[in-house]
Amino acid sequence: MRFILGLSLAIAAISCGPVRDSGPVDVAIIGSDEELFADGVRLSTAAQHLRAATAEGLVALDSSGQVVPAIAERWIVTDDGLSYIFRLRDAGWPDGDPITAAEVRRILRDRQRALDGTSLGLDLAKITDVRAMTGRVIEIRLSGPMPEFLRLLAQPELGLVRAGSGTGPMIMSRDESDALVRLNPLAPEDRGLPARQDWEDYARPLTLRALPADEAVDAFSLGQVDLVLNGKLVNFPLAELGPLSRGTIQVDPALGLFGLMVLDDSGLLAEPERRKALSMALDRAALIQPFGLGGWQPTEWIVPPALFEAPAPYPASRWPELDLEARRRIAAARIAEWVAETGEDPVVIVELPPGPGSGLLLQTLRRAWQTVGIRTVRAAPGEPADLRLRDRLARYSSPRWFLNQFNCELELGLCVPEADELVRQALALRNPAEKRARLLEAHRALVDGEIFIPLGPPVRWSLVRGAVGPYTANQWGLHPLFPLTQPTT
């Protein structure tokens, strides 16, 4: 299911600036240098973009978020959906050694082990075996069908790296003095593709740097960068109010989680019914109003109902028979009862990331919870909190991705072991109806546990200048750098 976040939101330029259609494409990604150059398997959004540019996997994502061939030039899927067989391109590593199925198998198995204990590792749990069938043919076997498996394989963390070197499609050089990364497209023949004599004439180089949100917006308005990536709701007011130079704000129709993770089950939040009271008291539509984002669809569920396929297993609203006033009366009664029993002050401490949008979000939460007798305080840096904002993009459109985000192994907040077990049981089920029923049970267990307060889909935005090559807003929030080096016509 796609959440439409106002793709029509394209704010025209209100100031002048240079528009370049030759030379490097200059990209700023909101984040820090540490995030951009992170290594290993736990990658930030900035590091994901860099990894995808320098280390292809078997498949990749194009500018619109669709799966395309990468190191694998083609593949077949068996009728039962349990086997994916890939034929590798006749490509090599940067040192000239050929890329073989045996080596790809070893890298994938090592990567799966390294991802153990992460949400992506849980997503990959359906893989039961990886086999090198011939020198250039590799098979991946699954415990049960997974229609979105190729999209999972396209994740940047599964890019092929050997001895610190990736497989392209771009080669990186780093300017240590200003934390600038220079990325140059590899020649087609170096990627195992047919040679093209004029490839250097149409493939532009690219520079990449990580900047704080305010500096990235300023750099764009001054014409110093052509593209800003990885904007979130917490810094959206900077783009909304900043002067744009012949560019637009592009908002992704993002799919994922945006809500409040419950960290503490003592005191006011000890019982699920009181945690539920906080959720009932919220006017979710009012949360987005200060930001001026049209089309944002609030939600009261962890998993969007449409992801379970028709017919939807539950209504769009969690409390269809209650209006906001009625919900708040129920919530206020639960809070008042707790105060009468304990004599304690009903306070909730909320941890939010830095950014002007967090202040707007906090104001809305504070007003909503004040109506039911709760005082809301923002956690100071390093201070323990009761709730923490969780803002995460989905990697694939399946209920299992959403359920995996709350697995007890991740130790992110409160969890429900029963839900984890139901998801684990669903891994081996081949009957779609049985698998759907098991995942629905897991979702119900999480909802009943009241461990998360859903608000709506994540917000991801970019600033895009007209001279930038193929750029398409998509629900995955990843915008591969290599396609940006291609001509706009």
C-alpha cells in the first residue's frame, strides 16, 4: 500500500541561482560525516546511498524504486517461489579478479551472519541455503514464498564487498580535507556490460557530502548543491521556509513506521490500558497541520490494513464507533483513576530528535495529552524517557517487515514475545491463507500489548534542481546516485 504524501507539493523557485547541466552533480545528504562513512552492516541512510553507489548486489533499485539487474544479469524463480536462480554478469573486482558464484555465495552467507540481531537479519530469515551451481550461476533457497524477496536483496547492505572494495557502478575517491566524496561512473566494460565508446560524454561525475539540515538547505539555495536528500519531518520546516533556487521540494510517498515507541512499563505506563489511553487521546490529523503537508494519512494501526491484501482484516480506524471527544473521556477516566490510586503526578517524558519539526510535534502531543490530564515533558539529551520517536522507512511492503521492527531481539523498547513466535512460525508456511492468519495474530498481539503509538507514515523530502538527471519520488525513500549521472533527455 502506498501512502500519498502530496506529490503535488512542488514549490517553485522564489529566488535566483545558477542551474548547471554540465560538470559534477553535487549532492548533499542530511546527516553527519560519521553516518556517511559508516562501515559494516548497520548503515545510516547516508551510508546506504554511498554503499549502493559503490557496491552493487545481485540486484539493485532504479531511480523509481523498481528492482533492476546488477551483478546478476538475469534470474528465474521456480513455480513454488522457493528458489531464485541468478546468472552473474561476466564482471570483475577492482583488482581484475573475476566475480564468481562461489565468492558471491560466501559474501552473502557472511553478510547474513553479520546481520544477525538486526531487523534486516530478521527480514532475511527465510533464506535457508545459498548454493554456487556453476561458476556464474547461484541459487538462493527460501523456507516459504516471499514475493518481495528481490526487493530485499536490493538493499544496500547486501552490496558485494571484498577486501574493502565494491563492485561499482561508481568508483569513490575521498577528499579528507572537506569530507567530500567524489564518485565517477565506471566504464560499461568494467561492469561486465557491452563497451560504449562515448560513455564518458554522457556520464557525469558526482560529489557527495553530509551536512546538517540547515546547512544543506542553505547550500541548495546558494546553488552550491543540486540535490538535497534525506529530509525528514523533524527538519521539514527548514525546507518549507528556506529560499529555493530554481528547484522544488519533492516529497516521497513513503511507507514505514512513524510513531512513539514505549520504553518504560512502570508508573503511569505500567498497564496496556493506560498506554492505550495516550493513543486514544491523539488527534493524529492535527499532528501534520503545522507542517502544511497535504495528503498525509494518519494511522492508528502498526501494520497498514491494505498490506494484508483484500479483504482488509480491520477497519481504517481502530475506534470507528468513537469520536475524538468520546475517546478522550475514556482516556481521562483511566488517567484520573491512576492518579487517585497512587497520588502521583501523571507525567510522560518524550524523546525526540533535534530539529524544528520536533518542537511542533511536541506542542501537538502536549495539547492532546493535556486534555486527559497528562503533563508532557521533552527528554533532555541523555535523560531516560518513557517514549521515543521511531521514524523508519520500510524495506519491502509486507506485514512481516512491520512486525519485525518490534522483535525482542532488537531491544528497542517494550516487546511481545508471543508476536515474535507467531512471525517465526509464519516463515515456513507455504499456504498464503495460513501465513496471513499467523501474521494477523502477531499484529493483534502487538496492538493488544500497546507497545507502540502509531501516528502515520514517515515523511521524506528532497530538494531537487531541474538540471539533475533521473529523480523520482518513491515509497522507499532511496534515491540511487548512479542514475543521477545520466542525461536528463
